[in-house]
Amino acid sequence: MKVCIIGQGYIGLPTAALFSRNHCEVVGVDISEEMINNLNKGIIHIEEPGIADIIKKAVEKKLYVASLTPQKADAFIITVPTPYIVENYSCDLSYVITACESILPYLEKGNTVIIESTIAPMSTDEVIKPIFENAGFTIGEDLYLAHCPERVLPGRIIEELIHNDRIIGGVTPECAKKASEVYGQFVEGDLMLTEAKTAELSKCMENTFRDVNIALANELAKICAEIGVNALDVIEMANKHPRVNLHSPGPGVGGHCLAIDPYFIYAKAPDTAKIIKLARDTNNSMPDFVCEYVKKIIEKGKIAILGVSYKGNTGDDRESPAYEIIAKLSPDYEIGIHDPHIDNPNFVSFEEAIKEADLILVLCDHDEFKHIDYELIKQNMDSPVIFDTKNIIKEVPDEIKLYNYGNLYELN
């Protein structure tokens, strides 16, 4: 099987890697010439365990080639971004539409086209399907169209692409069958065949479920800070109940999924999706909440920011609330930013970030921050204070003051 994958980012590249590892011929398409040149040398641009080695071997065996333009193939997979339109929260399908139009000259009868990008319910039937019909194809007869959303966790993408169950949403039953044959090349989980619109809403609801539950935890943290209760103790005690699983509060919600996908549902039914919108508003309010308590800890001085990735142990900083927090604090404080997983010329070493700092603000749960060098902190800070918004630091020496969502009420 030859597979052409449009988009070589956090999903497209791992997907390409697994097809190539399973002896498929893969063409990885993207618009960045620098990225394409590097990929053809076996050099990848994302931090994800296992990918680099697979791609390097696939390039050597000529099973993977990166290209600025598509090629003819048996299956085409679209994995481009789908941001939301701020004015009305609807799904911006422009990248998906462009990607679909880009493959039209290369399509042949019998091909399968799969949209992996997360899209709003009804998008496949109402927007994407007509693109191919207008080009002369009959969907379900000479071209097979499906929506098969990714469902993976950064840091575990290879394992989850292989072992997670996969939703296969065909425009017709035959489309779903043909798409399942594509993923059957490497997926070991169940292939669940359904309609495209069901697949679209299922993916959006998976991320909305997480977002709503995180919002509940964040709202609890705010309540506890207001009334004088340890939120972390409340969560620990409540989670002893066999049917309760309160999430951990944090500085906000980031990533290309949880921070965006709930809006796709809300935009379809704004008068009904009230809980979904309120959860989004709650999570969007957390950067302001963090900044409010930073200002209660120190009125001026230097803040050492630890971590801007939205997800621990990854370099993925898409939609990260850390950037909003930094922007809100920058006018009033000197800022030193350290993130060992992101290559940014404006970021500094841990030691430089904490040098003469008045506060360490933990915004990401990288493993490196769970056991930081307290002796170095004491040497570089006159009165060491840490505000851990990810609740990952369990104990500190007596000379260091630690704030987290368990004791913020002390500042009121």
C-alpha cells in the first residue's frame, strides 16, 4: 500500500512512521521546505519517543519520503490543524479544505481519503464530501471518504496509535470498510466502524469530557482558596470514593485538542451547550487566577518561570496557558524562562532563570521539575519562594516556602 499523508506534525509524522515501519510506501507532505529537507535526511522536528529512529530507518530503506507536493497513492490521510474562529467559536476548516483540494490532481478511482484532523460535527458530509463530488467522484463507489480522528497522548503516541481502539467514520458503510483496511496495516486495537458524523462528535466529546472535568477541579481550587480549605486534600479524599475521579487543577488548559475542540460543539448548538461553554470559560480564567496569586506573593521583582509546554515531558507548547501568564506578568516583573524541552533562544538555563529571582513559578509538570536542586535555589535566591501550579513538588526544605493549590488561602 502507498500512503500519502498531508501534514507532518505531531500526528502526521508518527502516523507516517508506523505505516513505513509496516512496509507501506509513505509520502509525507508539508508546506515547510526546511522541514521537508530535514525529514529527507532523517532529522525530525518533534519530541516524541521512538519516532526519530523509525523515520531514519524508513528514509534509508526508501519507504518514507517527504515532499512539498502530494503524489499518487492508494490512500490519502489529512492531518492538518483545525483552529477555531474566535468570533463565533466555529471550526476553521480552511487548512483541511486546502489539503483536500491539493490532492485532487493525484486522486484515482478506488482511492481512500481519510480526514484525521479534528473537525466539527457534520463537516465531512456538508463541507468535505462536496469537494470530491464536484471533482467528479461518487463517494462510496469510486472514492472512499472517512473521518478517523486520532486519539493519542503526547509522549505515548506510537504505543497509543498501535494499541488504542480506532473510530472509523465512513460517509457510507463501504467507505468505513475501506478506511479500516488502511488502518489495519498497523492498528492492533479494535476498529470501530460508524458514520462520519458520529466519529466527529465522538472525538469532540472525548476532549470535552476532559475539559469539563478539569474545569470542575479548577473551580474547586478557586472555591478552596476563597473559603480556606486545602483543595489538594479535598481531591485526595474525594478520590478515595470508588466512583469519583476528580482531576488535578492547574494554570489552565492547553494543547490543540482540549482547548479548542469543545468550541466546535458549542458553535453547533450555543443555546444548548451551556456546560461546555462554562467549562471553557472556567479554564480560560485560570491564567488570571494564577497572576492574581503571584501578585499576592510578590509585588515586584524577578520571576523564574519553569516550563511553558502544555504537556509534561514534551516540547508541545500549542495553546499553552503559560504564554498568557507570562504576557500578563511581564509588564510588572522581570521574567526568566526555563524549559528543557523547548529550543527557544529567549529561554535560559535553570540556574540563570532562578538567579536573584524572588519567585519560582512552576507552569508545567516536566519530570525535571519534580526534584529540582534546592541547594542551587538557596544559593541564588535570598528568600526562596515557589508557587507550584501543577502540584508536583511534594516537599521542600524548611528554608523554602512552597505555595500550591493546597494552601493559597494563606495569602488571603
